[in-house]
Amino acid sequence: MQNSSKLEQRIAELEMKITFQEGVLEELNEALVQQQFMMDKMHFQLRHLANKLKDMQPSNVARQSEETPPPHY
């Protein structure tokens, strides 16, 4: 009888642990789904920004490498 009671108690503890772990796995899965959604959104925004930068007209100001040196050189 004693062994049966201990075995039932042990089974109940294992069932509680499994239930807890299932809940944690569900929370982690939801967090992962949200992160993936955010990464997809940021990837889209980054590509959009890169395309906008590429399409911008060049500046009227010459680059440092294109500047002629001052006359005292």
C-alpha cells in the first residue's frame, strides 16, 4: 500500500511538471513567433530604406576625394 501511494504521488508530480513544461513551451513558441514577425517587419523596412537611399539624387556637394586642394598646396 505504501509503495502504491508513493508511486501515485510520483506520477502526480510528473504530471504537474509536464503540464508546467507544456505551458512554458507554449510561451516560448509564442515569443519566437512574435520575434520572427518583428524581424520580418524590420527586414522589409530596411530593404525599403535601402531602396530609398539608392534612389536619392546625388548631393550637389562634392565628396572629399573629389575636392580640389586649396591654392596654398
